Amino acid sequence: MRHFGHISPSVRQDLFHQEPAEFTAASPSRMLAAALGATLYSPATRPALAADIRKQARRGVVSMVLCLEDSISDGDVAGAEENLVRQFAELDADAAQGAGAGEELPLLFVRVRTPEQIPDLVRRLGSSVRRLAGFVLPKFTESRGTGFLDALAETEERSGLPRLYAMPVLETPDLLHLETRAAALAGIARTVDRHRQRVLALRLGVTDFCSVYGLRRTPDMTAYDIQIVAGVIADVVNVLSRADGTGFTVTGPVWEYFRHQQRLFKPQLRRSPFLQEGVEELRTALIEHDLDGLLREIELDRANGLLGKTCIHPSHTTPVHALSVVSHEEFSDAQDILRPERGGGGVMRSAYTNKMNEVKPHRAWAERTMLRAEVFGVAREEVGFVDLLTAGLQV
């Protein structure tokens, strides 16, 4: 699979200076963590889940979480598990029979409630477990997380499966409360470090953080406008996402608001995305239909060290991916900083002649930028966000 793989090769060629690379579930974990992009959550109770998964794959989604936790009621868990097993069997059978030939399924994760669900689901999935990339572990703390990760390791060893990844969700009150935050983060750091090869990324449960104080951000506010939440995000990145080789990928929080953007944008999408005509109308539509806050939050996610984003509506995925593409200017700067002859350090004017590139302080940024360039691609010099967005939505 690849980002923007759902659009035609000719359009990709027009958009990208360097096209997104292909990857599979067997790709290196560092690449997979960066490539998660907009991870779309779906309740495991959906009766046509297999068809939904294939539909979203055709729209460019590359990672999905099938949820057995907060998105469904307590009384629906058993039925949701049964549905999940049926839907995985359908996906596996379709693939075996050549249905959807040439289509790649997204990376599929299951969000469980308890450690005991992990071995039970793996057993019940049977051969279709090969379609499973791993598990999302909710309300992750040192004590709860140890149980989840040990269950995952034991299940993997007992079943002889290739690696099943874990994505812990950081969302408990002890992370929010000032008097317990440092100890909670230190405990989580010890736990995930012991299972470093298995932990693909860490996810932030900002809705749960807000609930501790009875807060909810409005459509024109980002998570960073809620100062008590912004402080937790900063501390999570500080402890768990350092650029010295000890850090993990931390993904951006969920955006709660949505409308049916694709339908609303149809008049603008009939125009060529490479012409200025129609761009301003589309930009206005983005702002008017609750996407302005999302776009600002995506930019702030990356500025604060987060990559990818939890999504609860398909309309959010294309904006997340469009804003994850590396600009030609960023790519140029990163290339200059990482040139072998710059190994001794120094400072130079950027090729765009609008900033200073200082080799040693900017090196970690450049390395992260080049990884993002590999999985999301590099836009051509004249191509901007609106071009990438419209190309993705026209499919």
C-alpha cells in the first residue's frame, strides 16, 4: 500500500516531486509508525464492517482501528466480538478468492478492553488473524500496560504468529493530574521500553483528558487551546518522543466534529486543482464547514512533535494526509542539512533564501522530515495543500 495510492499514477506524477513509497505490514516498524497517517476508528458492531474496510481502503485510508471499547456499549461486547470474527473471515475469504484483486487492505488493529481478549480473539480469528496488524491498548498505565503487553507477547509466542503490534492509548487521569503525572509518565516509559520492538506508536486520548474536568473544545478550538490538555501533550512528547533514539511516535488527538465535506465540495472539485480559479472557493468551504479547526490542529500536532492522527470520520482522513505531505521547501532544507559534507556542522542560507539552516541543531528535524517524505511524498514546488486535498477527494 502507499499514501495517495488510490489516485491515478498520472495525477500522482503531476502532484509529487517524490512520490510516496510503498509499504506493507512487514515493513520496518519505524516506517510503519510514520505511515499510519489518519487512523480511522470504527465500532466493531458495524454489520458491514468488511465492506466498510474495503471502501475506506479505496479512499486512501491505510490504517484502521476496529473498536471493542468506548465506542460500543458494555452490553454489546460479546456480539461485537462475534461480528469481528465473521468480518475478518469474510475479508480473508475474499482475498483468497481474488475478490478486489490488486486492492490492499489497511493496517487493521483491534481496540480491546482487557488483556484476556487478546489471546481469545487471536484463537477465534483462526487463519484470518493474518489480516490483523495488532491491538490498541486503552487507558494505558504501567500496571495495566504490563498485563496487556505480556498477554500480547505470550499470545504471539504461543501461536507462532509474526509480530503483532501494540498501540497504547494514554488517557488516564493520573497523566492529567499534576501531582501524579511525572510518576505516571516514568512508569509508562519503563513499560513501553521493555516492549520496544512491539510498540508501534503511542496514541493520545484527549477526549478522556477533557472529561476529567468536564471540558469540551468547540469546533473553532484546537486541543492546544485547552491549556490543561496542552500541558499533558507537551509532557508526553517530552518524556516519550525524544529525538535521541529513545522516543516513540506519538499520534495526534481525535477531532470530534464533522460534516459531509465531499458532498459540499463537489462544485469546487469540478475545477482543475492546478488552476487558481476555484481554489479560494474551496478554501472558504473548508473554513465554513468545520474544517478550519481541524487544519489548524493538524499543523499544531506536527509543530509539537506528533505525527498522524486519530480520526472518527472518513472526511478527516484526506486533510490529514494532504497536510502530512512534505513541501518542496521542507525537502530542500532537509536535504541540505543532511548532506555528507555538512557532517562537521555549520550554517548556511536555505536554497529558498528565506531562512538559516544550522546543521547540528536542525539535524533531528531533517531526519524526521525525510522519513515523512518517504511515506507521504514530496510535493512539487508549485503544488500546495488544496491541490493535494482536491486530488484525494475526487476519487
